Amino acid sequence: MTLTATPSRTARGTTVHVVHDPHPGQQLSVPAGARLAVRFRRRGLGLSRWQVVERPGYLLPLEEGPHGFLFLVFDVDGATDEQPLRLVRRRVDRSGPGEVRDLVVRVG
């Protein structure tokens, strides 16, 4: 299932597509030249942090925080590779693997 992220406009007129708490494997469609904001709800005492582990080359990170990210989306130039945007939530008080969210971002 492909979803189009919810678009909104910034004060400068740039379109920002916002996704809140995306599901693992979620597919998003975002136009080239737009910004993609991925936001996660804060849970508990704030001991967890989200990190970008892998990302496609057409997503340029603009902002990174413990519970959200902002990317600039570039045109894919005909590449059909669908490398996922892999986000991992890790807790600072625990070692080992954390929660993983792989998202497929299609430019279109």
C-alpha cells in the first residue's frame, strides 16, 4: 500500500510532506523538490532515540532529532533501486537491537 504523505506549506512556500509514526514497510510517495518530515511520538521517559541507519541517496538529511527527521527529496534520475529508509529506535538504558522501521520512499 502506497500512501502520499500529508503536504503542508512552510512560511517560505516550500511543501513539506509530514508522516507521523509510520508503520514498518510503509510506502510513501513524495514529489522531487519537496521536503519529507518523519515524526515519532515520544514515549515514556524519553530514554529512546530514533536514528537513521540507512537512507537512499535521493534523500538529503536537513534536520535530525531524537524523535524526528527532515529530508530534502531529489529526483531519482531513472534509478529503480528501492533502498529503504531504515530508522532504528534505541534506548539509552539498554544494549542490543532496537525497533526497526523500514520505509520505502518513492519519488513521484
